[in-house]
Amino acid sequence: MNTPKSCPGWEMFKSLSSFECNCPQCGKVIEIFSDEFDKPRSCPKCKQPIDFSKVQRSMVGKSA
């Protein structure tokens, strides 16, 4: 049996960037990845929907 040298499937995620923003309703810091900007999300604290096109994002990290 061969052991993979990396996690299978990692290549499709290697260009993702992560960002943080604050929930506009309650202020909770939320992390979001660059492939999630167009998907509906709700704040885990107050459960209100978040429109990521209207919040200020700060860059947290980027995959190599």
C-alpha cells in the first residue's frame, strides 16, 4: 500500500484565501473563505443572514 505524500484533494483548495469580518448585527468575528462569498451564510451567534458583499473584510491568511 502506498502512503500519499499529501492530503488527497488538497489541490482544489490550495488557492483559497481566508478573511475575517464582523457580523453587522451583533459584531461577532466570522471567518470566511474566498470560495464562500457567493453562498448564503448566517451568523453563528445571532443567526442573522450576512451579506458578504456589504461587510468590511480583513485578510487573515492565504494558502501557498
